[in-house]
Amino acid sequence: MSVCGSCARFGVEKAKVPEVTGRSRVVQPIQQRAARARSRDVFEEHPETLAPGFGRVVREARERAGLSLEELGLRLNERKTVLAKVEDESLVPSDELIRKLEKLFGISLLSKPEAASQPGAAAKASGPLTLGDLLADALKKKKQGG
């Protein structure tokens, strides 16, 4: 900003800001987008998943403790309907509810996923499973079956 000599005494001179060119304005968002678009393995973020039959495990533990759904709900500060849905596996419990149930009953509801149990794991052991791997697996099974 240019001002006259008498007005300049009211302000403070600041260092000159480098001018931004069109190229530098474009490069930064591209680098940010590339960082966001990196593929990630979901199993690395959440190494444990709900064990198969978790609802049956919860029901058996509750029955061994001699608790009704209402009593369990009061102890865990959860609704009876939520607990009933967890037991029949129509609702996946939150991480907090899983911790509460495990602590109360001394059970384990989480298990580590096995690479061999994933479809296409043998074909692509070097990296994460992709939709292409699943499609190739399905086509191979179709050719073998008929």
C-alpha cells in the first residue's frame, strides 16, 4: 500500500509478502489431495473385529450370571432393546458397549481377522484385498463350478 509521508508515520512497515503465482496456488491443493487419497488398510486401523457368534456368547454369559435383560440394562446403563438386538446379532454393539460387556462378564467379543479366511487372500498375499481380487475369485469359482 502506498501512502504519503504524513500518513506513513501512523503505520508500521511490514516485510514484503512474496507474490503467489498461479502454479504455486495449484500445486499445494494437489499435494493435499494426494495425501488424502492414499489407500489405507482398514484392518490396520481396527486390528480386531467382532467374533462370529458374539450374540450367543453374550446371551450365555448373561444367563450364567442369572441376569434378565432388564437387570443387565440397569447394570450397564443400556436399553433392554439394544441388548436384545445385540444378543440376536441384529445390531452391532458400539466399542463402548463391547468393553462394558467384556468387563462385566469376563468374556472376549473381539478377535483378530485371519488373512487366510478372506476371499482372494492366497492370490494376493502381498497387499490389501481389492474389488478386482474378489471379482477374479468369483470368476475362477464360476469356471470351476460349471
